[in-house]
Amino acid sequence: MKFIIQRDRLVQSVQDVMKAVTSRTTIPILTGIKIAATSEGVTLTGSDSDISIESFIPKEDAGHEIVEIKQSGAIVLQAKFFSEIVKKLPTDSVEIEVLGSLQTVIRSGKSEFNLNGLDAEEYPHLPQIEENNKFHIATDLLKAMIRQTHFAVSTSETRPILTGVNWKIENDELICIATDSHRLALRKAKIETDNHENYNVVIPGKSLNELNKIIDDTNEPIDIVITENQILFKAKHLLFFSRLLEGNYPDTSRLIPNESKTAVTVNTKEFLHAIDRASLLAREGRNNVVKFSIIEGGSIEISSNTPEVGKVVEEIQSQSIEGEDLKISFSAKYMMDALKALEGTDINVSFTGAMRPFVIRPLHDETILQLILPVRTY
Amino acid sequence: MKEMYPKNGRVILHVDMNSFFASVEMAYDPTLKGKPLAIAGNVEERRGIIVTCSYEARKFGVKTTMPLWEAKKLCPQLVVRKPNFDRYRAASLGMFEILRQYTHLVEPVSIDEGYMDISESFEFGSPIEIAESIQKRVLEQLDLPCSIGIAPNKFLAKMASDMKKPMGITILRKRDITKILWPMNTNEMHGVGKKTAEKLTTIGIHTIGDLAMGNEIQLKSLLGINGIRIRERANGIDQRPVDPESVAEFKSIGNSTTLPRDVSNQQELFHVLESLAETVSVRLKRKNVLASTLGITIRYKDRKTITRSKKLPNPINHKDDLSSFAKQLLLKSWNGDPVRLLGITGNDLVEQDHAYKQLDLFSYEKDAKKEPLLNTLASLREKYGKSIIEKAASHNVDSSQNVGTGTSFNKDFLRSFPDKKHEVD
């Protein structure tokens, strides 16, 4: 194998596939990046067996030559070293050549590295996925949906299924749900499917987080294929495979309250900033808890008391309050996470009691909701 | 009398009861006086370890934490008694009551020692007169001996009280430091343990004087901030105030037990954890606190000891929660070898009033069911004050039944002071 490639394109692709490479793997060859050169261009692959990423660098892009293939072939190079080397090479072009016995030479300007490679034949094959059952979604919408849900996944392994985001596809609508059992995030969107099939899968939160980092914020569509145990995201020159979590995701639809005993409408930013301020003291203590009380005259009082530090009270004006009076305490962090995920200048919070979950929605937007469980005192 | 007090300094006393548990037993049973006496745990079993012993027993080489069989070998006529924690508590209460008659600035450190700041107590006499009067009254009223150190700060007072035992009164002035303190080995210094002393020898520091003149940078890199602190102490500097409330700032509550024999049966270990959990739960509830972190200690047959802890999703104080998390931790950390000692510790304690339970989407209904009841409680408390009503389970146990959770480090008991204190004030 021998080719000359533009360094910036190589660096970008290496960075993308590095998202899947981990040094903690039981399969030694997965600490490497597979580099394969064909007459079409160069393909890089990284994998930790849960996530696999393939980045393709075409020979030509918009009439410009990016890679000059001198001899096709493949090699696996230690990701840790290879990624650092390409980042620091001195000139804009890089020559990579595999000599006999897996010796790989990387040349750039007057610099020359000799790396011991691994046999590309040993590298696991990526899942073969039939692509006749796909749907697509605009990349920026997908990014928004990930951003608005994935933060709510559980970080604890006590219920492994909750470390993933539940994706349901029903009637050409994608519903993403994440919950760590203390809060829940839900986002829906219409999508275009090839054959109107229904799916119900759970994607590891970590996979979506990594995917979100490497896809561009464009409105170009991204293709998605779901199989028994894999999901494939297919963007231009990029394949992203993730394992799906096994097991049944709990049915959360019946857990989201429909009715409301107290409904409050407030400005999102004002509310977020008040919570943020109230939590300044709470953060110092062990519980990041703030208290929300409805007071006379259509106002809301946000307060927090950390005995060792001090207390804070802030009043904010609501646009409307309907129903019963209420005092409720909740985690400031969960509330801030939820408010940051919502779009829209005003939000509606509906409560059904001080010890029951409450729901936050942007005004006039049914596609997204955030649910939070309050805390109770002992 | 004011002229006997420093103009710009403090006068601190450290009162240290002499072989406290043994002395209390002697006060109860005067026939024990003059005999070698040891207080030990279970007399029949291996866990019989000397908790404390009289000076007569010490002459034979009997020491605290020594196994009973070893002590008996050294001193065959040794009289052994089981601890009576209620007696010790009563005696300690009496002792601190006497101390508080001279100043309200009394800081109990443990069941048998405390600091007093008598800088403003000149109406009772000179510092030495006060110390003599305390010593006399403790002996006359409680039949208990104590040693007292008089110094300008806590550290020196503590060092001073250690110098003459039993029934000593020692004054340690700042100007005496070079003569008295500096020739002593660092491991005799309060706040320097065996490990620290060993570390100090690696940089050529053997005596307190070496430490006082030690290189600050070197000490900091060896021992961190504590290195700077002990160097200050060695120079006789200690700014810590005598804080009557400090005993309230306990950091953890834990119990451990040496097993009657080495156990490698999981079920048996679980039973031990259950009973430890029960004790810890009672102690947590007695102090109205919950643990946010739970730790366990496992000591193996070869005395190798490990501790593991886990941050809990919600603070707990119920015995079932304590034991279930302790069991999880045991399963995770136990290597299967025979176990000699097990312990459970609740850490990161939060006061019940400020403890929160994060409700769970899949189980909140259970809590929500109690909502009407809790609302009623809340409105009652709002109307009539906090203590108008309590859950039966959290109700404070009668103090005469408190004996069951006795530990060698009996700070629990000190917690019951604040109420008492106001009467004395």
C-alpha cells in the first residue's frame, strides 16, 4: 500500500474514527486504526466493538485531488501514535507506505516515521447491514433530538437498559425517550421511511453522544438503518455503527401525567437564571435542591437553604398560574438540564402534586417534553 | 487575680481522666482499688481485647488493645471486667458538669477528656488554683483521678496533661518548649502517629525539635498541609479555639466486630452485616442523621484490611437499606478468603431536616401515597413547632437503653450534651 494524502483531510478523518477507539479493549487489534487504500480513495476504520466508525476520503472532491493512490492495500496502525503523528507532521501532504512485513513509513516534508503495523486481515469485519430498510432525517434535526434527550440517560449500571435512549418509530414518527428514573426527556419528529415499518430499539447514550460530535450541523439528510442488534447512521463519507442495548425499555407513556393540578407559565430564561442563582448555595451542600413555591399575586418563589452556607430567595413573575397552590422541591441540576434542552421563549410547567412527577413543555410545542421527579424530605 | 493571666493570650486546660473505665469500675467497687484491673470485651472469646487497664496492671506491661490472653500471661492475677457503658456515660456527664462550672467554653473531645478555655475565668482564681480545684472536686465527688495540662493553647495543654499521670497538673509555657518538648521523639507528639513519625525519620527528623526547625517545603511535600501544621505545633503554635459545639460535627458513624472465628460462609457474613446495620441504624437515628455514603471494612485472616465505600443514591438510616447496600459492597469487594472482622460505616452524614430523597419515576407512587399524612405532619409542625410529632421509628430511644451500641470511641454519648449544657449555663 502506498498513497499520498492531504494532511488536513487525514487529520479530520482520524479524529472522527478515534471517537470509537479505546485503549481499554480486550481485543488488542482494536487499539489500532485500519487504513485501507483502493482505487476509489482511502477508508479509515476505528472500533471498540460497541461503536464502529468508518470514514472515507475520496480520491477527488469537487475536482480537487485529495489522495494519490500509488498502490492499494491495507494496514492497521496503533491509534494512539498514528493520531498524534499525523496531527504534528510538518507539511500539508503525507505519504504513507507499507513495506514488507507490516513496516509502515509515514513521510511528510523531511520527517519520516517508521511504525510497526498490524495485519489488516486480522481486523474484525464491520457488521454487514442490508440497506433496503432505511429511513432518513435531516442531520441538524437528528443532532437536536440527540442533544435534547441523551443527557437524561442513566449513568448507573443498576438498570443497564436505562443507559440508552429509547427510539420508537411508529406511523412515520420518531420518538426519542431517555430517563435515569429521576427525570425523563422526550422528543418527537416526523420522518420519512421507505416502507412504514415500526421499530422499538434502545441505543447506548454514549454512542449517540459520539455520533453527535462527528456529524456536521447541516440540513443534509442522514440515512438510518436498524437491524436486530445494530443501528447504522450513514452520512456522506461516514458510516457510524452502534450496537443496540438488549432488553425491553420500560413503557414510559403511562408514567407521563396527562392531567394537571397546577399549571404555571414562565419565561424560560428568567426561570433558568433564577434556578441557577438559587442553586449557587445548594451546590455547596450535598443536595443540589431548590424549593419552588407559588405565592400570592401570581408570583413564584424560588428558594434554597444550605445551613452551613446560607440561604437565597428569589421571586419571579409568572405569566399565568392556574389551579392549586403548591410547594415542591427538586434538583436544580435536573431543572437546568431540562430548561437548557427546551427551545422557545416561554415554558409551561404542569404539576400534579408535591410528590409526583411534573412536566415542562415549551408553549405551543407538542414535540418535546421534560419530566422531573421532585425530592421529598425525610 | 487577673494579674495571673496573660494580657494577650489564652489559658487553656486539657483535662484527661486517668484510665477512665478502670477508674469508674473502682469507684463503683472500691475493693478493686490497688489491684491490676482490665476492662475487656467478650471475656470468653478471642475478641476479648483490653479496652483500658489500671495503673497497677500497666506495671505488668498490660496495654490497651492487647488481647486478653496475652495480658493474662503477663499478669496472671489480672482482674477482668466487662465494660459498663452506662456507668462511664454517667461519670463523664458528671465530670463535664464540674468543668462547666468554671467556664461555658468546654469542648468535650471524647468520653474522658476535654479542653477548657479559662482565659476569662479569673474570678475562680489563678489557673493553677482552678486546675487544683477541678482535680479535687472530680476526685471527691466522683472518686475519679484526672491529669490536667495548663498551657496557652490546645496542643500544648494536651501535651502537658500527658506528662504527669495519674493526678498530675503540668504547666507548659511557650518558653519551656525548647527545654521540655524539643528533646521528645516525634511519635510522642499529639497528632503524630506511627506512620507519620516513620515518614519523618526518612527526612532526618527524629525529635520534636528537629520538626520545629524542619524545612517547610520538604515537610509539605512529604505530608502535605499536615506537615506545615505539625511543624507549627512543634513551635508551640496552635490557634484552634475551644469550641463547645465541635462535638456536634461528627463525620461518620460506624460499628465493626471481630468474629468469634474466621468465617468464609457468605450467609454468615450477611448475618453479621445485618446485625451491624441494626446498630449503626440505631445510632444514626439517635443523632437524627442519615448517611449519604456507606463504607464497609473487611479484615481477613492474615490481618489484611480493606475498606470500600459507595456513594448512595439517597441518604439512608434504615437498617434494611444499610444492610442491603453493605451486602452489595461485600459481594463486590470480598475475595472469598476467611474473614476475621467486618464493619459498616455511614459517611457524609446529613441532618434529617436537610436530607432529601430523590423520588423515582418507577416507584414514586409509594411515596406519593404518604403525601396526605406528610402534609398533615407538616402543618402540625408549622402550627405547634418542630417536635410536636415524630414518626415512631425515628423517636429518640430512651437513653437508659442506649447501652447496646457502645463503642470504644463513644462520641454518641457526647451528643446528648447540648440539652444538658443549657441547664448548667
